[in-house]
Amino acid sequence: MTVPYKLVLIVESVVAFGEVLLTVLAMPHFDIVTNVMILNSVSILSAVLQVVAECHAKEMKRLMLSVSSIIFILLGYVLFIVSYLVTEDSPSEVRKSVGLAIFGTICISLNWWENYSTLFKIPFLEEISKNIAKTRNVVCILSSLVKVLITAAVIGISIPLSEWLSLKSVPEKVSYTVFGLVAIQIVSSAMCRWFVVVACKMHALRRCFLVPMYLASVAVLIMFLIPLHTVHQQSNSSSTFCGNRPAQAQNSITMYLSSLMADVTGTLCARPIVSETKITGLVVLGLYALSWWLGLMLSTVYIWFLKIQRIERTQDLFSKQMYEGAFLEQSLLLNTRFEIRKKIKEAGSKDTMIVYLCATMWHETYDEMMKILISMFRLDKYRPKINKQNDVIFEFHIYFDDAFKDVHNGRARHVNEYAEILVEVIKEVYTIFSEDNPCIFKTKPRLPQQKIISTPYGGRLEYTLPKGNTMMVHLKDKQLIRHKKRWSQIMYLYYLLGWRLNRRYFKMFEDGGDANELKEKLKREKENTYILALDGDTDFQPSAVMLLIDRLKLYPEVGAACGRIHPTGTGPMVWYQKFEYAVGHWLQKTAEHVFGCVLCSPGCFSLFRGAALMDDNVMKRYTTKPTEASHYIQYDQGEDRWLCTLLLQQGWRVEYNAASDAYTNAPQDFTEFYNQRRRWGPSTMANTIDLLGSGRLTSERNSSISKPYILYQVISMGASILGPATICLMIAGSFTFIVNMEQKLALTVATVPPTIYLILCFKLKSDTQIQIAAVMSILYAFLMTGTVLSIIGDIVKQQTFMTPSGLFLISMILLYLITAALHPQEFSLVIYGVLYFLCIPSGYLLLSIYSIVNMNNVTWGTREMGGKAKTAAVSAIKRQVMQATCCMCNCWKSSDSSPPMSEQKNEPPLECSVSEEQHINVHTDSEETGSSHECLTPQSPKSWIEDLQRQSYDFPLHSATLPEVEFLKGFKKV
């Protein structure tokens, strides 16, 4: 047995011995006041160690508080001895119990030695503490076994055999009282400890932890003594009070309380100072009780000044993971780590973290672009590049897929209307966030000059945001580089992590740097480099980002973390998805987070650790080109889930943070919704099967994924596969319940429509399939409505809900209501649960058939047509052209050469040469854009750079050279 285990066994044996002495042998001879307050004296050794530690660290601010704590506890011991040995003539057993009680409390105070073991810089103690922390579970098991064995041994030795045999004659009501109190103690202790942890993590440390723990013992005394005081007032004397025991009650609850109050009365009346009303003895009793209580408060007052981080780990809050049920509030207070305050002070010396916000765009609308850009500018305002914290550096990247189109009959490539809208939105948002003074009576400053760069993959715009952070817009040309979301992610992973991070250290190594030192620095920077994956329509607050950063910063084994995604939009489809997302996060994501790992960290709002992405078989395998049918489903249809699968298989943990809220647009059209889920369903199943196929290896490599969790996923996968069949059985039950149809006939009728739909899906186009599914969904919704009404009618008719259908309906309603009640801010979403319930056949039967039949369709499904986006794009361009043509003929000049508006006062206003009714042809299709703007410009632009520069006349874009030409040319080949 190693030294840490030996030391733990010795200390736990002493502590267990002291607990038995105090609670089993000594406390039965004392009164209720002494028994409640003597537990506070177990802080004696903690107070002594605090004094030594503060003297050793030369921290004299709170030294007097710790010294006062020792004085009060010792004073309590002295008055305790005086009370039992001087003010009254106590029996010999009571005199022995006084000594046992004091010795027992001193032994128990050794329980929290770990809280101070690392403060004295003793290598032996520090090494033991590290070894104990590594094997915490084994230590807890050993200490529990030791306590059980020592408790049993001491009780067996101290209690004669004749008294053990007398247990058979204990009255039944006494047994019920004892076992009832034990059950209450166990449940209440566990709940108290859980609420204390929650209170600390919610930063309600003082009002929800410290103050209630201080008042716990006082509240217990008040609860017992006030009823006794009332009875005493009704009696003529103390002898009458002690002689009149509470009468036995008739009902069980009152009987238990009466028995308990009789025992409390007995402990007080056994003391002569109470029965004979000795004022001096009562004063001494009150003084030593008050002294012990003050001693506990002063020895734990350091908790009042703790500065807990936003997401504090439980093991950083408490030195031991177990609590003592016999003296709960004392153990929770004394178990709170004494060195946290010192850790917080040293937190500022840690390395600076770099967070790259990478958003992927394609055919987003004006409003969607506005959301993501406002979120980025909002974060820039919240954390400027130069700030006091200096703990996080943000850099923003937007990767715009398919941003170019053919012009001049294919002789040139210019940015398309979507990219033009993005540039316009950036200008609008930049103007808003650059105005620190909202006063309208001021001269509007000119927007600063930004950079525009031609790159091997298309182009890049570099903006310096109002608060100093950098934002890069990467315009990708699908004729030059692979497009689609996964390849945009690969592009920024290799650019940010492979080139900008690794390349810098490689050059330092080439310049003669020490390899070991550089390797250590590179490892540390990988750990502190994060990538926040975003979609082009995500809306979030800076606090949501900081919560994810805190989680990865505090948990080194976490490779990714996601937040709570809220779908936005209007219409029945969005209502359905709001409840679906809510239930998925309330139940599924939370269960995965607690029991194992989150299987999918959505790409619309997830934070990834650079070290995890750069691990073996993660980033390299993520670049695999699809060569088989299953690859297209697993790799490209659900890229975020596949990336999380790679992280889990490599041993990293993926977590969920419910307080980190993000909002993203949800499909509002039935067709778009079905096409989106057509991608998600098969990719989810493919990645889950991949993870289960390597379940044994993954559970060995990843400590967060256990074999029971793998079994849970197997059962979940089986339930998903059996989902359509379950819906058919439910529909058959509906027919049987509503129209009293025979079971076999009902099952046949229930399976015929899905079978016909399955056959039609193989023959018809996808749009027609979705139209048929929409009609069938409405019919199924009516059927579900009739089923619910029939179940309710049957419950009313039979006047009981204890039927299979009634129990199922009520249990589902209670499940969702209770879950929603635990999330009060989102409780209103239960209203959409009615629609969700009616659409169950559509979502779990028809959608499954559509997804399976159209598995060969590997298109994205959403924004394929881009109807709304294109309409908005054309409207925006027309407004811009109208403004340029009618009102500002000088707009085509570069911003550098055009004089300010203040210098043009003497120039006559230029009349509009184009009427508002005149139709302006603005071609947006790639085949017809050759003449775009030619009728309005004195000279057609030669390149896309000149085109954007002309359009951004009031937000100048300066041509610049590309610093990473070598890397990007090589990446383009890949």
C-alpha cells in the first residue's frame, strides 16, 4: 500500500473514531442545546491551521479573525466543562462523556487537513495531495469502508450484548420514528449538498450558502425550544413542565412529532440547571453554545470574500468530494477550499487566449447577414483589442461560398449580388457601431479605409473594426477552390491553426530556437486557441461566448462546447421546431452531457479547442474526400456531427452549456424543413453507427464515454429505427380506439398509407413527394386530434385515468410540463407542444420515408433556390443604382479624389437625369451579367476589385498584397 493510502487510512480512522466517540458514546448524555452547538467546535484544527498558514504567507489581514475563532472555541470547551462539572453534580458517565466529546471533536477536526496541506510548501504533503486527487474515487471508497468498520467495532465493544438483545422489544412507534429520522437525514443531507454546489456556481455564495449554513444550528434550536417554551409558560413551575410530557396523539404524523418532542424535553429536564431553574447554569449553557457558534463563523469567514469564477469546478470549490451527514453544515463550510482566494489572485498571470470567430455564408438574406454582423460588432465593442482584462483576443472571419459569377460573357469573374449585399451590410453596421456619440448635431466622420486583396481562392476583405479587432471576409470562387460548408471549415482550420499557429513556431525553430521550449510553448498556445464555429444567420450576445470560453478554460479535457440554440422565425413550422429544439436541449442534450458526452455540437454556435482539432485523426481525417455513398452522407450532410465523432473517438469531451444562448433562423416552409431534415436524419444515424462500431475502443480512450453510455446509445438507435413502426402501431391503436375497429384490420389500415407513400416516393419528384407528405400530415393531425379527444372522453366516461391510454397521455403531459417548469424562462414553449404532438406522424413516419428514399440526394436542401435572398439582392442593387444615377453622379469617382461634401457647397445641385418610373435593368443571372452597370458607368470595371471599390465609394477599400500567397497556393492545390 502506498504512502498516500496509508496516510488517508490513518487520518480517516482517527476521524471515524472521533465521530463514534462524539455521536454514539458522548452525545446521548447531553441536552439538545449542547448536542446541536458542540458540533460547531469541530472547526478547532481548521482555525489553528489558518493561523499557521496566514503567518507563513505573511497575510495578516484576517489573522485576528482566526485567532479569535480559536479563543472562542477554547472558551466554549472551558464553559462546557464548568457547566457539567461545576454548576451541577453530574454522574460519572456524564463526566466521562464530557472528556470523550472534547477529544472526539478534536479528532473530527482532522477531517479537513487536505484543505491546508498545500499552503505550507512542504513537498511531502504536496505530493500526497496530488496522489489523492488522482485517485479520489478509490480514496472515497477506502475512507467509507474504514468509517463503517471502525463505527461497527466501537459500537460493538462499547454496548453490552444484553442491550443488543433488548432491541427486539423496542416499540413499533419508536422504530418508525428512528427510521423516519434516518431517511429524512439522508435525503435532506444529499439535497442540501446539491443546493450548496448550485448556489456556489450561481454566484449566490453569501446569501444562499454561507448565511443559511450559519443559521442552521440556530434555526434547529429555535424550532425545538419555542414549543417547549410555550409549554413551560403554561406550566406553573419547571417541575410541572418536566413532569408533564406531551400527550400521545391519535394520527401517525402527530404521534411521531409528539414522541420527538418528548425526547427533547427529556434531555433538558435531565439537567438540574433546567429542572431547578438555576440561572447561573443556564447562562453558562448559553455562553458556551454562543462561543462555539462564533468560533465556527470566524473560522469560515474567509468564504465571504471568495471570488468564484463564472463556471467553477466542484473539485475547486471543495477539498473533499464527500460530506459528513452527522454535522452537515460544519462539513460543507470547513470543506470549502481555503486556497481559492489565492488562485483567483494568480489568475491574471495566465496566458492570453485567442478566439477566432469563423462564420460560413452562402445565400443568406439581408436580415440574416445583419444578425451575424451585429453580433460580431457587438462582441468587438464588448471586448476591444486593447482592454483592461487582456485575457481574450478576438478575431473575426467570414467564409463566403460561391461569391463570384461570370461577367462579360464569361471573360471575367465578379462578385455576385450576395457578396455585394454583404459589403453593404458591413458598411451599415460599421457606421452604427463607430458612432460613440449619438448626438445628431455633429459632423459625421468619414469611414476609415479598409483593405481589399486578390487571393488564389478568390478574394479577401480586411476590416479594422471600430474597437480595433480585425475582421476578414474571405470570398471564395468555386471555380478556384472547393465549395460547401465542410471545405470552408477545412480552409479556416488549416489557415488559422496550420499556417498562422504552426508556421510561426516552425520559423522560430529554423532561426535557432530551442526545440523543447518551442514545443512546450506551441502546446500551451494550442490549448489557449479556440475557434467559434458560426453560421451566417446566428445571433448571439458576448456573454454567451464568454460562457463557452470559461468552460473550455476550466476543463482541459473538453474539446468542444455548444450552447442552447433557439430557432427564430414565424409560422407553424417554426413553432414546431421551437418545441422540438426545447425538448431536445432539455432532455437529450442534458442527458448526454451528464451521462457521457454530447454527440453533436452544432456548427451554428460551437466553440472548439485548437489542441483538440489538431489532434491525431481529427483535422487530417476531416479533410477526407467522399469516395463512397456512405461518405457523402456522413461527411458532407452532417459535417458538425462528424467532427464531434472524430473528437470523441480521439478521447476529447464535448459538453453542453444551457446558459449560452444563440439564435438561428429555422426553415419556415414545409419543403425547406423536409429537405433540411433529409440531410440531418441519415447523417445522424451514420455517425452514431460509426461511433457505436468503435464503441469499445472509444470507451477505452475517452473516459467520459462508458460502456453503459454506449448501451444507452444502442437503445436510442434501436428506438429511432423502430420509430416508424411504433407510429404505425399508434395509428392502429387510434383506429381501434375511435371507431372500435378490429386490431388486425386497424393495423392493416394504418400501414397502407405509409406503404403507398413509400412507393410514390420512388416514382415521383422530391417536390411532389413533399406536397403529398404535407397533405398526409394534415390528415394525420386530424386523426391525432380525434385520438386525444377520445382518450379524454374515455377517462371521463370511466371516471378514472388508470387505463393504458390515459396513463400514457397524462405521463407525457406531466413529463413536458415538469421539464418546462424547470426552465421557467422557456415555459411558454409548452404551448407549441400541442402542435408538436399532432405532427408526430409527419415527423417520425413520413419524414423517415422521405429521407430514406432521397438518400441519394446530396444537395444542401436549404437556400438552394435562394428566392427571397435573390429578391432582396436585386432590390438592394436597384436602390444603389438609382441613388448613384439620380443623385450623385460623382459617386463613381474614388473616395480619395472626391472632395468632401462641405467643399461642394458652391456647386449647383445636379438634377436627376432618370425618372423614378424609368425601369432600370439590373441583371443578376450569371449568363446575363455581361452588361450589368455598363449603361451607367463611363467605363466598365476591369476587375472585381475595381467593381467593389466603385460601389463602396463612401467606405473606401484600398488594394493590398496578400501575405500568405505561398500557403494559399498550396492549399488551393489540395
